[in-house]
Amino acid sequence: MNRHKERIERIQQRLQEQLQPLLCELQDDSEAHRGHAGAASGAGHFSLKIVSEKFAGLNRISRHRLVYDAVGDLMHTEIHALVIQALSPSETSN
């Protein structure tokens, strides 16, 4: 398995374990940031859409904090930038 795919799986596994999301869409945007100073370190740029019951009743900052806590040390090694859309199930349109 290549490093890129392993990185995605590590991030998703952490999110699954900590937040038990109903939806977890992680997109690697790193290619669009090639040449950026943060990309030089090898860490990636990602966009995340995540839906979890754990976000119910929380404000945006608290939700983002839960996501950052879930990925923990990966923010220093695997992730340079993370754009987060964190929703509770009641906020999604079906």
C-alpha cells in the first residue's frame, strides 16, 4: 500500500474510533497545494465532511476541537491543513 493511501486510512481510522461518524468524507487536496511551504514537509492538505451524534448541541469550535483531538499527533506529522465541515445528524438534509 502506498504512503498516500496509508495516510488517508490512518486519519479515517482515528475519526471512526473517536467520533463514530454516520458520514466521513475525507478529500486529499494536497495536489492543489504543491509548492506550498507546508507541502514541502510531506504533510497533506485535506477537506473533511463529517456527521456525528457527538456534535449535537456543540458550537463549531467545540466540534472542530473534537476532530483535532481525534487526529491528535497526525496534525504534526501527516496533516498540514484540515478544512472541517462538522455536522450533527439533524443538520443534514436527507
